[in-house]
Amino acid sequence: MTPVKRSSVHHVQAHHHARFVERNGWEIATSYGDVAAEKTAIQNGVALVDLGWLGKLECKGEWVASLESQPVEGATFKKLIPTHGMWIVQPEALDAAEKKLESALSGKSKSYLINSSSAYASFDLLGPKAADVLCKLSSVQVAVGAHTQATVGGVHCLVIRSEHGFQFHFGREFGECMWEFFMDAGMEFGIRPAGLDALAS
Amino acid sequence: MSRLSTPPSSTLVNRSKPLVFEYNGRRIDACEGDTVASALMASGVDILSRSFKYHRPRGHLCGEGHCPNCMMNVDGSPNVRICSEKVCNGMVVKHQNAIPSPEFDLLAITQKFDFLMPAGFYYKIFHKPRFMWPVFEHFIRKVAGLGVVDGKTPPYRYERQHLRADVVVVGGGPSGLSAALGAAEAGASVTLVEQDSFLGGHFRFQNPESSGFKKVLELEKQVRAKSNIRVLTGAVAFGLYEGNMLGVVQGRRTVRIRAKRVVVASGILERPFVFGNNDLPGIMLGRAVQRLLNLYGVQPGKRAVVVGSNDRALDVAADLLHAGVEVAAYADQRERINDSLESVKLLKSKGVALLPATTAVSADGKMHIRSVTLGPVAGRGENIRLDCDLLVLSVGGDPAIHLVQQGGARGFFEEHRVEFIAKRLGEGHFVAGDSNGVHHEDSILLDGRRAGLAAAQGLGSVDHAAEIADLESRLSANPAVVLNPKTMVAPDGSGKRFVCVCEDVTEKDVCDAIREGFDGIETLKRYSTVSMGPCQGKMCQMSAIGICARETNRTIEETGSTVSRPPFIPITLGALTGRNYHPHKTVPTHSRHAALNAKVISLGDWLRPEMYSNPAEESRAVHERVGLIDVSTLGRIDLRGTDVVKLLDKVYINSWGNLKVGRTRYGVMCDDTGIVFDDGTCARLGDQHYFMTTTTSGVDGVYQWLTSWMAGTSLDVCVTNVTSGYGGVNIAGPRAKEVLGKLTSLNLDSKEFPYMGCVQGQVAGVPCILFRIGFVGELGYEVHFPSFYGEYMWDVIMDAGKEFDIRPFGVETQRILRLQKSHIIIGQDTDAITNPLEANLAWAVKFDKPDFIGRRAIFEAKKQGIKKSLVGFVTRHGEVPEEGTQVMENGYSVGRVTSARFSPHLNKSIGLAWVPTARAKDGQPILIRSKGEWVIADVVTHPFYDPEGARMKG
């Protein structure tokens, strides 16, 4: 057998008849059987997308202050506190990003880089109804383009808001129950899981 | 009572969409849009309930969800006010607090014994003789009280919602709509909260030809068109809390709204009038009648008498005439009735007797009003008696200022308006319309806009001060309208004169209580229970205050009012708590355990397999072949930096300076009072890189402990909780090395990878951290891998172990195996007062270290001597005592059992227990009291299985 990486909700996605492809060592859900409906949910309603395959590189210590201006291909930086930040990295760019940051780290005292890709589950909640779903689970308020840390459904999360919805990063062990929480809260808005195909189109 | 032949254009009911529901086993026809009350009244049901104490028949009264008269059990949910509950097809509605029915109630016998129930009767009678109280209590509880929770009804789904808004407007009536529109036009994001299912407030249920009705329709259209106004209908703001947080309940959903500004435009609470038999079915408030006529198309009676005190009452009388109801008379408490009003002209044209300075004195009837006696307001002069089946009371109301009062405002009584007005409002709070004592139709709209603009002032870039000033000047130019009469009590009249319909408190009860010395409004409330029922004073507070003022020769201002506290309306506990999110954790191999039909239990929020088959079979596999257990739930903390050893020496009681790379050590942590709070292992992966494991439930506490002790120091240590990042399994048993050997090229020889060794390397192509650890007492390898490989790793290990008949084992088997080795579990075998010396961990305490957390306390404990010890025991006759049961000596408890199991391998019942240190010797008998039986056991001070550890050390 070849090692294959699976997100924390892989078995839940399989239950929803997800179709998987292997990319960058991950089994990723591309659709749940109806790409058009998933796309409609993203555009007009609300959809839940698993992003467990995103890489995460945590930076700790004194060098965090200098990282916001550091360009890393395929990655975005989110500063959590002055001495703790996280790079969210596309899986294909993860190795290069890690190497680049390690070289940037060398010689810096009290500064650390930790690959936490396996520690986080990540979801996108997309669509015009995304805020309506989220407000059932959390009192978090975050502006478009900003991020914050908050409790969502009782789970501590990093919440990032885009113009299309919200992205959540949280402890991987909560993946299954967070999936349930979002799907349950979104039921009244016709939430549906969406795969990469709907996202790409 | 029946449906109007032609529904008004303002109706909410769609007669083309019939619905059916069940009331007390009877089929009731309704239409879409009906409330349960409107449908019942259209079907001729006029007695909706029995009163709280005297079981008097009660009918539709307020129609706005305030009074207790229409409370029923709807689909298993008690105390639902059916005047606000929309009909759903197939719903089941039952009466409550009447045997067998509201129409014929055996409990009405209590009316004959009303002399036993004066004000504060529970302080005076029934509690003596003392032994009779349980009998009385049983009866009183049966007779009094509200609905009963039906335990068979499945729990409802409750939800919670969090919203934010610049301005929240409470009340969707004319002033609320104007306020919302004003604030929205000023650029604020607005949330409009309306109790009813429709917008428009009392203008909406006026005659559809009225100017008010047309104005609110237009306002609603404008509000709906605004993208920055969120409208919540069927939602009641029940509390205004610190920081302008509003608690709102919308059906079974609790909405918490954080607002920058709050406008309260919740109108008035229409109130009844105190006169003889004022609680008879057929006596309704004016707004209840208008709702029935203009919203639901139901005719509430055939022949009506209207008693009013303001021009709105004239509109009610006119509406009745429009609906074909005969109006026998219109009595107004004012000295003069304005002849120029269109409504007065209509009444006169229809020959309705207009009686100024007249009020209701008493009503007659047994189960329904048959006649009313009217008399002069002054109390001197002739009374007249009129037959009727409907008496409408439209005698004003109290501004609904409860929310702003909760926010810090005070109610000041305005003598000329006869109502309490909110002043000294809290920061960011505004009041508008009827709630603000503004009752003129045009002024209500102007005041709403003024409040909306004022609330939005400063939130946007545009200054609206000029428009606000203009609105204020226009408001002052409009005439002031007074709704309320000078008194809320009729001068005389026969029959019970109810002040509080919720608690069956009469005027006599209130007067008696005052005479007994309870003449302060707060003590009067508590003693007489007036205003303590389901309406919480909405219907009765002003009457009670008025009577109290009259009886004590004080003004109403001097008498004061009671304090308003949340919730404004009764809320179910379910709605208050909302949906409870209790997140559980799943291990990376969760799906595999499910596929194996493991019995999964919740431990420290984790879902863990307790067993797959049975502990005997699973433990045999571990002892004889090989077993696999998921240990992903172990806490894991990554430590890096030049000062890790300093930190470890600080937080552990044992020493870490001499730990070599590739070695693991068991460690114990104590708090500063020397109490053991966690244990685990710590491995040195590199020169400045350590990997700590903690107990499953202790990792968050340990992480905080480490970081808190780091704070303020200059230690160079990077502490990261990596529990989520790793999955873990323990391959245990004599064939474990062979199974693992199939998957890795690492040298597993005991010389290269000895007991308590650790190594990093590839297992089945996956980068892993491996430990040789023996928690279950056999040769064991703990393998930690990135959690996204969880399913893969489980599969490859199970596959590799097939030829050795590998078995997965669960937590229950692990507990037996660790007990055989006398390995303790912190938190189960220890408690909040256990120091390491007592818990057989003295070997780990290194007093030769310069310092560690708890050192001083443990040292003192050692000096004072150890009085209790944790020991193993074997029961003589195979009993397994319950965990937590007492170890007894001479009739006293001297210890307790912390763990006990039957060991299939040893064929003995074994356990751990706290005993006096004098008893902590091999073979000492101890006596355990378990499940009411005596259990004799013998102390064992060494591990029950493989005491030398030869098997796990390999």
C-alpha cells in the first residue's frame, strides 16, 4: 500500500457519496455527484467545502513580526498574536514554502517553524447564506479580508473571511463534529457539501 | 361567535386554504393564517381555560399574548398562549388546569371555599397541623398551577443565533417602522424585532379604510425594500443586557443581538378595568376585538357594549358596527365625547347610545357575560343594565418601557397622562411612539423617525441634528393625546373584582394585604402575589398601584412601581439555552473502529473504542500474541529550545538533565501544593527537541501550566500542543516486534531500541516517532504518526499482524492490563489531595534538584510522615468491589477503592485502594463495603503480573 493522506472528514464525505481524486498525496473530494447543484449552492445559497489538505506552517517567536512582508509562493500569512502566526499553504507549494521559511529562520534566536499540516481541519463555508449559518454557531464578527480567532460551535477556530464566505481552521479531532454542526445549522438554508470541481468552476 | 361572511381586506387568513387541528379530541376547522384562538372562537369555543385559584371560566381577553386566559397545551408543550400561536395542520391542542374540561370543571368547587384563600393564605392556613401539610400540598398543587410538562413528547429542536446591528428597533408598529426607516436612511444597519407575525402594530388591525392602516402598509413596503433592515417577526425582545445585548426569542430560537443603539417602540400594553365579575368570558380588550375582526375575520359577539376612555375606543365601536355587531351602548369615562369624529358620527347614525362619564360597574353571567351594569364614573347616580354577549374594554394602557428599565431607565409617573414614562435612559437607548407617551396618530410616526435618526446619529458621516430638531418642533405642535382614565377601578359593584387575572387576586385581597401592613408596592406584590403570574404585571400593575395609592392616601408617584427584570415574557428553558453544542473529538482511525463494530464510549470528550469483542479475548491476544490499541487521545506537547531541560526540571518532580537523545522517561507533575495532577512520558528526540505525552484529559491543563510557568522568564523554549497533529497506536504483545518488523527497516533489537527508548523513522513509508513503552505490561511499541495517515496506518498494521492473529483491543482491556501491572491513572487512582509520596511515586521525587514546583510542600509532607498509601488488593472470594467504595475499619471509613476489575488472565479480582499506611503490607487483610456487602481482600504491594517487568522489557 502507498501512504495516502486523508482529511478528518474523509469517511463522512464518503458517506455523502463523494468522488475522490489523489492530488499531492491527498485524497480530495472533487464532487458529491452533482457539480451543478454544488455550484448553485455556492452562488445562491451555502455550501461546505473540506479543505483539510491545505498545508499549515506555524511560526512562533520573535521572527513573526517580520513575516507579514515575507512573500511565500502559494501561501498566505495570518498573524494570530505578535509571536505566533500561521502560513496557509497550497499543498503543491508546501515543501518549497517550508524550505524557504527554514532558510529565513536560520540564525534567528528564539524563533521556530512547525509544520502543523496534520493538526488542523479546514473548511470553507461559501455562499450568500454563509453568514446566516455561521451566526447560528458563533457570535464571531470578522470583516471581509480579515481574520480572527473565535469559538464556533464550541470549538476554537481561526476564522478568515473572504468576499465569498468564511474559512475555518481548527483542531483536526473536531472535524467530524464540526461537519455535523455546519450541516445541521445550514439545513434551513439548503446547505450542501461541495467538492473542488464546483469550487474551480 | 362566527366567521364574518365577508372577510375584511386586512385579513391575515386565507380562507381558500383550509387546515384542521384537534382540540380536546374535537376536530376544528381553520384556515391558513388563523391563530388557534381565532379558529376556536370561530368554531364557537369561548371558554378557553379555568382560572389559577378559583377555577372560574376564562375566555379571550387581551389577544396579544400577555394574559393567562388562553394558555393551553399545544403538541405537548404546556402554557402556550394560543392567541399568538398559528394553526398548523394536524396540531393537537388540549386544555390545562381543568377536570375534565374548561366548560365543566370539577375543580370549580374551590370557589365555594374562597374564604380559605385570602391574601397570603399560605402564611395563615394549611401549614398546621404540620403533619397535614403533605396532604394539603398535594391538593393545592393539583388544583393550582399551570400546565404539565408531558414527559412523553420528544424534545423540541431549539436553536441559537447571534446577530449584530448598528440599531435594533424593538417593535414593528408605526413608530418602530418609522424609526427603522429613519435609522436605515441615515446609513445604519438595522434589525427590527416584532412580536407579531405581521408589521404595523395597532394600525395594522384598524379598519382597512382608516388612515393609520394605509400609512403602515406604505411604511412596511419601504422597510421591506431596504437592504440594510433585517426584519424579525414573531420575535420578542425579552431582555436588554449590559453592552446593549438584546435577548430575543423567536419561536424555538434564541437570538442574541449586539447593538450599538436600541430604540424601544413596543407600544402600549392594553389593560383591563377593575369591576364586578370583570373576568367573565365575553369581556375583551379593545385590541383583542379589533384583531379578531380585522385580522382574522371573526365576529366576537352579537350584541356588544363598549367601555372606553379615549378615541381609540370609539374606533373599536365603529369597527364592531362595520362587522355587523349590534352595539347596545358606548360608555366613555371622559366627561365629553368629541362629536366631530367620524366614528362618533357613525355611532350616532346607527343609534348607539353614547354615555359620557360612564363606566362598567359589574357584569352578570355564569359561564359567559349576559349583561353589564353601567354607572357614573363618580359613583353617584343611577346605574343602567344592558343585555349583551360582548363587553369591550378600551380604557388605555401602559407604555411598554420594560426593556429600557432593564437598561437602567426609570419610570416617572406623569399625572396628566396617567402613565409611567421612561426617563434617564441608558446610553444608546431611545424610546418612541406609544412607549414614549406619544399617542397622536401623526406624532407616533414623527416620534419614531426622530428616535431612529437620533439612534443613527454619529454612526454615519451625515449629521441629522437639523431634521431631528425639526421633528421635535412638529411633535410639540401636535396635540397631546391622553389614553388613560384617572382611575382603573369602578366605584362600586357586586361580584369579585379581579385585579390580577393570573393569580386570581381581587381588589379585596389587595386591600386586605395593605391593611395587614404590606403597603409598599414591592412587599404588596410578594405577599398578595399580584403581578407575579404569567403576565408579570402587564395586565394588573397599574390597577394594583392605583389601589395601593388610594388605600394609603399617597400619590401614584409616591407609591412607585415594581422593578422590571428579564425576561419580559415567559421563555422555555429550551429556548433560553438554545442548541447546545458539545463538540466531541474523534481519533484519526475512527472510521476503522466503527467498521469493526467497536463499542465506542466518550472519554474526556474523545470517542474511544471501549471494546471490540470482550476483554477476556482481547487481553489473551495481548498476553499470548499481539494486540493493537489506538492511543491517539494521548496528549502530546512538542518542546524545542536551548532551555527545555530547565523547564522540565521545573515542572516535573524527577530529573531530566541526564536524559540522552533516543531515551524516554516517565515523569510526574505536581502543583505548588505538592499534589499530583498529571503524568506521562517525555522523550528526547534531539539535542534541543523533546516530545512530551500527557494524560488524555490533562493536555490542555499541562500546556497552560507550561506556558504560565514560562511567562515572564527569559527561557528559550517553544511549547506547542501537537495532540491534534498525531495519531497513535500501541502494538503490544510477545509478537509485537515481528509485526512492526514487517513494516520498518528500523533496528528493533532490544540493544538498539531498548525499553524506554525512542526513535524516529519510517513505518510503512510514513514518518513516525516510536517509543518502547509498556503501559499494558507486555512488549510494546507506541507508534505516533501524522494524523492524516491514521486510516492507512491502522490498515497496514492490522494487515501485517494478520499472520499473528492480531486483535484490536479497547480501553476496557487496557484498564485490566494496566491494573495487573499496578500502573496508576492520575485522576482516577489519585485525587485532589494526593501527593507523590502516598501514591508510590516517592522514587520519582528528586529532592536533590535545586527546585521544582511542589518541592517545599512534598518535603513538608515527608517530614510529617505518610499516613495513607495506595496499594493493590486481591479479593478473597472473587468479588469486584465498585470503584469509590469504602475501605472500613472498626466501623469507620479508612480508605477507598480507586480501581477494581476481574483479570481473566490471573483469574482473580484485583484492584487498587487507599489504606492506612500501617496496612500497606503484603497479606494485610482489608474490609471493603461494596453494594451493601462486606468484601474481604488482601493487600498486595507489588504488581500482580510480571512484577519484575521481564515481559515488557523484552
